[in-house]
Amino acid sequence: MTDFQKNLYQDMISQLHNFAAAGDAAKLKALLSRSPSLVNAVADNGWTALMYGARNGHLEVVQILLEEGCDRSIVNKSRQTALDIAKFWGYKHIANLLANVKGGQRPNFLSKEVKEYGNYFGLTLLDRRSDKRTDSKWLSKKQSHPTTVYILFSNLSPLVTSGGGKESSQQPEIKLCRLYYKDVEQCMNQTEESTLIFLGVELQFHVDLLAACNGRVLQDEEDGLVAWFALSVDSASAEKFKQKHEDCYFLHPPVPALLQLPEEEAGVVAQARSVLSWHNRYRFCPTCGSATKIEEGGYKKTCLKEDCPSLQGVHNTSYPRVDPVVIMQVIHPDGNHCLLGREKRFPPGMFTCLAGFIEPGETIEDAVRREVEEEAGVKVGHVQYVSCQPWPMPSSLMIGCLAVAVSTEIKVDKNEIEDARWFTREQVMEVLIKGNQRSFFVPPSQAIAHQLIKHWIGMNANL
């Protein structure tokens, strides 16, 4: 092969990999139709087009490459397959596809849309249907409907049940205890202290699905929607529920207990717990101090004093509040170190991303810069948003960012945190990928801090 031919071949490999990384399925397919031998071509770092498609979550690209007969067993220079890469970055649908398709078999892809990975507490099995909150007739009807699901809370702790895993060695699986109107009717009618919140309806691909499962035909006045409500009860009622449902208990304390829930149920709990916490903290009108009544399915408090200013116009005192918090992975100017800190209340050895509340009138970028300098004395330049996570302790929105430091000297404010250090990429990879926690460890994968650290590792590494 001449030098010209070698350069042309390398250019074609580069094109294929760029198409796979960008998710350009049409151009990738056209190139492979002309040069099918490129399907398993590797770059200098040992990466294939399949790895690039898996790294960036491009399902259609992975589908095409599998159909073209690519080799899923190829490993890069870091000994990772495309399956390893998809698992690391949380693309579960692609990981399942790569794990289950047998050699030579044409994959049978699902027609329904597949959701990609989201931060814990951010996924849900419900459509909130905020349009139904003002429909008092619909809400009242749904409360007593036999299919309506109730999840119970006591002191902001959800009622859960735990069953054995598939194998005796597995830890019990913790799930929400799903109750129905017949289970909560007496409590709702007799307890004035109970608070009821409409959470939404179950996500469905078709309205008639539920009716088909129940073997009946929907009546004209039915919509087939399965409503969910959260019900907060007093301690006495909670004890009665525990006695009646011996296999259920209230999950406490919030952290780390709530991190044991299935991802989609965790999102429901985040929604319910945040709104119920708001009701607990703001029992009276924040504007005039008078009594209030609950409206709009639990998403509004209306003052009962006729001349209260909160009754004129829209006021944030009448609706559930969310407190924005910045949490940042601070990167050293050399790109190969990150700044992590710890508070006194943390378990020994745990370090995590710095974080802090956004102040009134402050941008996300300025809040990141201020908090990092306040806590660690490090100045920050460029700030980039990555992802966010609802955090129902009691009701925050964690706004995850990458922040590039422009200074490196650390001066810890002991009133804010206990310690802060620069950690090398190799040190973090030892903890995050290899599980070596002898020197320090980071929060679990359910925390956005873990995902931010993982994001930084993957930016310039073979992942």
C-alpha cells in the first residue's frame, strides 16, 4: 500500500469514527456501504466506531454497526469494550443491546422510545399532569377510584416494603408500599392533620392499556388514567398502618435510606417529599400570618384573610419553593487534577464536590466562583453547566457544573468545610473505576457529585 493509499485509508477511518461520535447515522451508513471493511477499524487509541457510538449514547449508530457485523469483543488500549464504555456512561439501553445480541444475529430493536440515563431523583414513572390540579371534580373522582395509587408519608418518610432478591445472597429490594383508596379512606376522613398531594398519572403508551389488562372495556366517562396521590399522616395513624401492613415500614433516615429506592420510584418520592416538606414548613400565610387552605392538588396555599396582599396577583409565597444549589467539579489549570472537599459531618475519608446555595440576584456562574473562593480560597474562571438533580432534603435543585480554576493555592475556610485537596486523575480513577477506597472515597452513584466526577474523568481519558 502506497503512502497515499495509507493516508486515504486513515482519513476514511477518521471520518467513520467522527460520524459515529457525532451520531450521524446517515453518513456512517453511506460510508460503510462503500467500504464495509472499515467497520472494525481502530484508531491510535484502540477505539472503534462502535465504542464512539456507545460513548456518546447514539443508539441508531450502534444498531447500524451491529447490523453490519462489527466485532463487539474488541478492546481499546485501556482494555475496555464498547459494552464497558456504555455501562460506565450509564447508557443502559445500549449496554443491554451490546450484552444481549448474539454474534451473527440481527438485533430485534424495541419500537418504543428508550430513555437515556438521568440523575437519581430525576427519573419518574409519572406524568405530573399539572392541568388536572385545578380540576376539582376530576381530582375528587380520582381519589376514590379503585385503581388510584396512594403512597403514605409520616414525618416525611415514605412507607416502603422490602422483599428478598432473586438470590438469597442479594440484599432485599426496597419499594414504595402502594396503597389504594380502601386502605386510606378511614384515615382521610378522620384525620384533620393529613395532607393530600396529587402527584400525577402513570405514564402510558395507550389509554386502553389498563382496561385491557383488567379485561374490561372503558366506559365513556372514564379516561383510563391511573392517578397517584401522596398522603401525609400523623404519628398515631402511621402506627395503625404499620400494624395493619406488617410487611411495610417507614424509610428513615432520609440519607442514605432514600438512595435505596428504584430510580423511577425515587423520582416520585422526590416530588412528594419536597411538596409535603413545604406544607410542613409553611403552615400559615408567609405574607400576613393568617390561616391558609390547600388548593390545586396540593400545589398552592391560599390565604383565608380577604384583604391579604398575596391574593392579588401571583406570589411565590403561595406556591412550593425550590432552593437552587450549585455543585461544581473544580478542575486544576493543568486539567489533570480536581478539587474535592469534605465537611466534618461526612464519614471519615469521604471527599466530594464543593457546593453552596445561590444567593438572590446571583447567576449560576457567579455563585460557583463565589462558593469555591469562600470555601477553598481558589479562584475560578470558566464555568460550564453539565446536568442537574432534584434533591428532596428538603427541596433543592442541585445544578451541576464544571469549573476551571485560575489559581491553585488552597486556603480552607474552617467554618465552611473541614478540608479540601487537589486529587490527581489517577487517584480518582483508582476510587471510581477500580473501587480502591483505601485513601479516600467519593459519594455513591446516586449523587450528582459522583456523576460530575465521572464526567470529568471521561473528558480526556479512554472512556
